[in-house]
Amino acid sequence: MKKKLLVTISILASIGLFTGTSTANSAQSASAIISSLPTETKSQYVGVADTVAISSYINFKKVTGPWTVCYSESYVGNPWRVALANEMKRMAALYKTAGLVANFKMSVSENDTARQSQQIRQFVASKCSVIIAVAGSSTALNSAISAAKAKRIPFVTIAGAVTSPWAVNVDSNYAVMGAELAQSAVNASKNVVMVKGIEGSPIATQQNNAAKAVFTAKGATIVAEVNGNWTPSVTKDAILNVITNNAGDIGSIWTTGSETAIIAQAFKDAKRTAPVITGSISGDAIGYWKANPNDFKFDGVALMPTWTAQTGFNVAMRILSGQGPKLSTLMVPVPHVKTSDLAGMWKSCMTPTAGSIFPVVPKDPLPANLMNAYFSKGAPVGPFDYSKTPDPCA
């Protein structure tokens, strides 16, 4: 895996996808912090270290609780985002029971960045203790984030970073993820279909650009390029259209979403052999594999809504506790999953139609020992226990 990562980075760096945005001094200081991190997290900064700065909240003082946690969602139109919001609500309830959180507020902007910006300003006016957001844009919310900073309200992003210096991004290296999935697709076939995520999303942009860099470097042919919006109904229509209009070889499907079962089923309905499909594993995909063990070939990741919500929430709790995050972006390793791993992840509730069910990976991708290294005074806050993450079949 390390060799594969280095090859991927080499491809992306050669076309300039990894370019620094921080100042030389902050980049140098941030690089020293990154160098001191545990191997598991340090490796996540390969190729992007020069875009990371010292956190603006490194000296942030403890806020007296109990706290009001405000959650700004840009979209809840797919099962993954619904599961993400549900886990955020569960975490807030858990910490409310423990006396650490007083209130939880949530807003949804439905991919309207102007609306999300206004909702964030309303959170600021209502005196939230911290704002956690899935940003609809990497730049459009920056003014609203500055308004939060002016009122001493920390801003934490999950599932996509922003460029504001007043945010702490809890993220993963999506460019590397997109590129590695592209490598998996190309290893299966150089005739690739691209099924892209939500247009304009910071994550989708990083993944798309990185994948195209790999396809170009490897001499792959993009048979078709469509938007699935990480949404089952949209993906299904897009794939059916691709199958109808391409009688020739479709050797692999590159996607980063959790609609892989929908894609495999579309090929089966068309009486065509499903190619290797990349993406993020989900309950319906595992269920589809269980029912069709010879017709589902998967090579992807486990980008789960549960641990995405948990890491963001835990970082917010640590910031409010005055622990001082060291970096502007705290990277979370994304677990890899292949077809051979699915037997160990299957549970009875995972059927081919269980699109709203997501497996829980065995280990927390960012356990306390790794998260502690990201903070000046790192220590767990509150009652969180990853081993008690709810069973997806419960």
C-alpha cells in the first residue's frame, strides 16, 4: 500500500495537483508538527503538507459548558448524509446525557451556499458554542466563518475542507483516495466510466481531478463521464444511460460514492457482466455481494458516516475543552476494503436493498492515541467509546 501511495502522489505532483497555499513560515512550522505525528496519520499528509498551516485555534481557551453544538449541513438528499446527520444527533444526545452539551441545533441548505452562509450567521447570532459543518463549497462560506471567529465560535468542517484560516478541517486525503481508486479501476481495465459526486463539492473536485490525472498518466480511456451526485436514483439513471449508449467494453467503473450495488444491479438488469467497481462500501453493496457472490467485484474504501461524524464531534469537544489543535487540517486515514473483506463485514440486515445501512468498520480510524497527537493538550473528552457505535442492524 505504501508503494501504491507513493506512485499515486508522484503522478499527482507531476501535473501540479498538489500546490501549497500557506505561507513559507507557517508551512515550515506545520511540516515540523506533521513530522512528529504517528506513522498512521503522518502518511496522510504525503503530497499535501505544504497546504496545511498552524491552526488558528492552537491557543484557544476553554469555553465554559455545557455547550450548544450547531451543525450546518449542505445536503441530506442521500442515505450517507442522512446517516451522518443521525450519528451527529446521537453523539450530541450522548454528551447531553453526560452534562457536557446543553443543546443541539441543525440546519440544511440543500446545496445552496448562500443559504448555508446565512444559516451559519444565524448560528453565530444564536450564540452557538461551536459550529460543525459539511461545507457546500471550499470558499463560499469563508465570510460567515470569519463572523463566527469574531464571536469566538470555533468552526469545524467534516467531509470536505474550506480555505478559511478560521476553520479546523477534519478531513481525509480525498485527492489520494480518488487517485488510488483510479489506480484500482485502471488495474482492472483501461476502459473506465467515471461516476462523479456532487458538482462543486470540495471533495468531488479533489477526487475527480486526481482520478483524471491517473487516467491520463496510465493511458486510460474514459468511456463516459457522468454525475451520480452520490445519490442512488441519480446514479442508476446515469449508469443505465451509459450501458444503453455503450455496447462495447466497459472494463471498470470509477466512483467514490456508496452506490456500488445500484451500479452492479444495472449491469445485471442489462444482462451484461458487471465490471470492477470502486467506491465506498455500504450495506446494500455487501448484501448484493452476499446474494450474487460471483457478480460483484469491489476494490474501494470504507468512508463511513459513523466515524466521520464521530471524529468531527470529538474534535469540536476537544477544542471547546481548550486542548489546542495544532494544525489547520486534521487528517483521518480511510480504511481500504476489497471483495475478500466483505464476508467479515456482512450482517443479516444487509440486503441488496439496504441502501441506508452502512457497516461499522472494526477499528476507529482515528482512535484517541492518534487524535491526542493532533492537540497541544490531547486527551479524550466525555463518554465516547467507539466499540459502542450502534450496530447497523439494531
